[in-house]
Amino acid sequence: MGNYTVIAEDLRKTYKTRERRGLLKSTVQVIEALKGVSFKIARGEVVGLLGPNGAGKTTTVKILATLLIPDSGDAWINGYHVVKNVDDVRRSIGVLFSVEKGFYAKLTGRENLRYFAALYGLHGSEADARVDELLRLLELEKLGASDRLFEEYSLGMKARLGLARALLRDPPVLILDEPTLGLDPPSARKIRGLVREMARNGKTILYTTHNMFEAEIVCDRILLIDKGRIIAEGTPGELKDKIGGKRTIIVKVRGDPSLVSAVLRELGFMDAVAESSEDDGLTLKLLTSSPEDDATMLLRELVRRGIGVSSLRIEEPTLEDVFMYFTGRAEP
């Protein structure tokens, strides 16, 4: 296994669902959730699994957390096989799947952690000391939430308590599935800071997200997953380099969307992505190796066709642009 704490090799998983056709008829639909996913994560590394809903992120992490059995392929956590050594794997990981699920509403944060500590084999003064340590680390004590009922917690407090639960056994590997989803900026910033600190202290962390900004500042490496396959991987800088020095033209326009699409096609901007704007206009994004020339040509043609242009700018590529380059779609 070498220096790698998490290893996945050719993971595949298929689901079968029934689709109703009429009152009495239905057909079986086969969904390939994973189509041969492979990667490795070293000790002390934060690796982001980045992709849209339905890309295979949750299926991947559930296999690594021993909650799903793959149809084929292998995976190891801390040297233990996720199918053959389930108990050893579970002792080696801390998991956060939802910041709200699994806790008892009528227990305080401290009581919830003590309960899960007992389930994990921690008792007496050892459990109390660990719970107190985590309440301080996650600043729940500072927020006055340690002895408040869970049902009174804000979403940010719930996220902190969820991370505390994942850390109860001080596991070498953490699996964090969308840990900042729905959080206010200060709470999200706190969680991200803790993740980076834990990695510096040697923990191996698999971090799923659809937030490009978050992935770029939290993760050492990023795996882009789409339709059950890893389509690109590397550091944020390496991924940006893969799009060949292209830059992004961002134009905000008002006009008939079909006419805007026609202009893009006629100018050869087949990979452009159009998104609705808050002001009911459109924001066009396109990658190009000749940003100044292409921006001038696009602006001239839009104005000639009577399409209003409210702004145009050229930016360095982001992870969103990388994702768009590999998939032809905008941010997950």
C-alpha cells in the first residue's frame, strides 16, 4: 500500500430501478453509477471529489465507508479491504454524510457525543475527556451550545457537532460528504479551516463537494467525476494548466435566447455556456485561446443583431472553467 491510506481500484456499481409505463406496466432501468473509478490518497492529504449531483460522488464514498458493496473492483482504507475487513475499516474512519441526521433532538450536544462515544467503545473518564476536547475544538463550548438541546442548534452548530462525532475515535481517515452544504459563510469558513488543520496533523481526508471555490482552497488535489468516471485529476493549478492556457470571456446580455444561440453558432463558439442571470438576462461563458480577438468579434456581432450587452470581461481560468472544458457544462 506504500504511503497511501485510501486506495480505490476500478470501482463499479450499477443500480436497477423500475420505471412505470401506464397503470400496470413497468420497465427495468439500469443506471451505471460508477464505471471504473480509481484513485489514491496519501497520508495528510485532502483530496476533493468534485462533480454534479448524480456524478457518482456519494456512491463512491458510501463504498469506502462500507455502506455499499461494489459490483466489482477493490478498495482499501488504512490497509484494510472495505468488503473483507469491514470492522477494521469502520474503526479507521470518521464519516460525515449529513450535518442533521443521526443525532437525538432531545439530547444536548454533549449528551449526543457521549452516547456515540459509548457506541464506539469509549467509556468513563476517557469518553468525558474526549467529548470535552472536541466541544472546545469545534468551539461549541464557546458558542454556549455544549449543553443546549440538539433541536435548538443552528445548521452551523449541527455541522460542527457532526464533525465532532466523526472525530470521536481520532481516526486516521475522514470521509466528509458536502460538510459545508447550506452553511452560512462564517460556519463554512470554520469547517474548512479545521479540515486543513487536521490534514496538517496527518489525517487523510476525502472531501466531496460541488463548490468550485471551496475545492480550490481546501483540497491538495482534486478528482473531477462525471457520469461515473474520473475525467480529470490533479492540483488546482495542474487542472487549470490542462486547458492549454485558455482564458474565459464572460458576457452579460439581454435579448432573445434563440438569437443569442444563433450568434454563438455562427461565430463558431460551440462550447459556450449560457446561464440565466438574476436580472433575467443571460451570462455567456466561453473558453478561448484568443480572448481579445474573440471578445471583439463577439461584441460587434451581438450589437449588430440588436442584443444588449451590459458587461464583458476576460478572466483567468477557474476550476469551473476546467469542469466546463471537460464536460461542456457549467459548474456542478
